[in-house]
Amino acid sequence: MAAVFLVTLYEYSPLFYIALVSVCFLVTSALVLGWFGLGVPVILRNSEETESSTRVLKKRMRQVKNPFGLEIPNPAAASVTRGVTLTPDCLEDCVLTCYWGCNVQKLHEALQKHVYCFRIKTPQALEDALYNEYLYKQQHFIKKNDKAEKYCQLPEDAQVVDFGPVPRAHYPLVALLTLADEEDREIYDIIAMVAVIHVPDESYRLSCRILYQYLLLAQGQYHDLKQLFMSANSPAPSSSDTFPGESSTDRGLLEKAGLAGDEPELQEENSKDCVVCQNGPVNWVLLPCRHTCLCNGCIKYFQQCPMCRQFVQESFPLCSKKEQDEDESTHVLQDVLPGRVF
């Protein structure tokens, strides 16, 4: 009966046809706009729709163990004439080889040879790839977990006081860390580390620092280590600890050498909490800006970095959820056990 009524209404009323088409158009338009998130106020959407529409790509990461570590304990005292002190920190027995005045072009050609020709597993392999294009070599044997300082200095008869103006043809110092035992080279994915170190001299007085660090893998790749920009619990250095104009001078020298692009001068807050909720621990690294400022709960709400407003292309966690849970349980035990009587 109802069908007969609708058919009769359709035959004798063109307005019914127009109204039906209009309703279908409005419903279809609403579905399309709601699906793509266009023209629909954010406040009308639920949290699940908001998360799915703003979620950035998560970079697939593979965890590897790096057996090498290298620090400069006293950079202010380092110079080409006085030498430099290095502190290696290795998980296995290693060999630290320091090359003074290493040719810049030959070093980067050697890194490419590691990818295409032969693997740089030993100091001799790097020297063959460099064609001995360096001024002086020093070598130290590093015992496992030995953090003793190693002193590197050019001999007096070298008579080198600087390495010329910028851009230079030679790096002041290149440090190579390699595994001493053949068996360890079969265990670790990372078989060597190359650190390019700037040492101040007469013509270029920028403070001593590690400019580049390259990790060489057994499969033939190498990776350039990049600094993550995140806040720390340690207090910021006071003005009394630095000389007036020291930071601006170093910044100018870095810009002259073309090395200041990746070092923002933003003074960040001294905290390891999420910069958005101020509650969860920081765990996510945003790419390409490399700001580490979001927790697991806030990462899904941002397409732009909350620190620099750059669009986030990819992101990856510093540790997995399982590792975070284990770390939190460890902290709970440390807080409970000292005052608990069993």
C-alpha cells in the first residue's frame, strides 16, 4: 500500500522527485566531507577521528649495539701545539688510531670504498684507502670498559701550528676506533667508528669538538650520527662560567665553516618531560628537525613540531613500550625497597 502511494505521489508530483534527489545529494556530500575531514569542525569529531587524521608516519627502526664511545674531557685545553685528550669507552677490546692532518677528500673517498670496494675493519684498511694521506699517526690499545684518558699530540719536529684557512684541505684530527679481536667483528654489526675532530690552531680558534661521527657497518653501509635536540636536567651554564662574547664568536666561526645550520640557538627548558602535557616522559624523535619533545600520548596529535613548527615527515621512539614499562618498574622498586621491611 505504501509503495503504491509513493509511486502515485511520484507520478503526479515532480517536487517529490526534486526533493528526493536533493536529500540524496546532501547525505552523500556529508559522508564525503566527513570521510576526508573537510569542512567538518574539529570540535564535532571524536578523539579517535582526530588521532587518525593527524598521525604521522612512524619510521621503522632496528636496534643495534654500538661498541664504541669517544669523548673529549677537556676541550678548552686542546690545541694543535698542546695536543688533545680523548676518553674512549668501548664494550670490547679496541684499537684507537689517531690521524693528524688527514686529507678531507681522501677520507670521504675511503668511506665510499667501505660501501663499494672493501670493508674498513682495521687501521691498515683505512690507511690503504687513504693512500697514507695524513701527517702523523698515533695508536693506543683500549681494554674493555677502560675509560682512561689517551693523549694525542703532534711531534715537535712536525712544525705544524695550523692547517690553513677555511675551507681546509685537511682535517686536524681523525680518530678511528676498531675492534681488536676478529671474533668480536663477527658479533657486532658496527665494526668501526670514524670521528672527525676539530682542534683549534693559530688560524681557526673554534673550541675543540667532534664535528662528525660515522659508524661503519659490517654489511658495507655507514651512518652519520646526528645530535638530538632535547632538554636536559642539568642546569644551563651561567654567565659567570663563560667569557663575554664566547658563544657568539664560536657561532660566527661555525657559520664561516658551514657547520652552524643544524645547531639552533633556542634556550630550551631544563626538563625531560613532554613539552605539551608536562606529564609523560619524552620518548619520540621528530624528523627532519630532530627535536625530542613529545611523549607516547601526545605524539599522535601533532603533524608539526611543537618546538619549531616544522612539518613532521617521520618519527621514531627512543625506546619501546616494553622497555619503558621495565624502566618504570625499576624506578618504583628503587623508591620502595629502601624503606620497606620484609
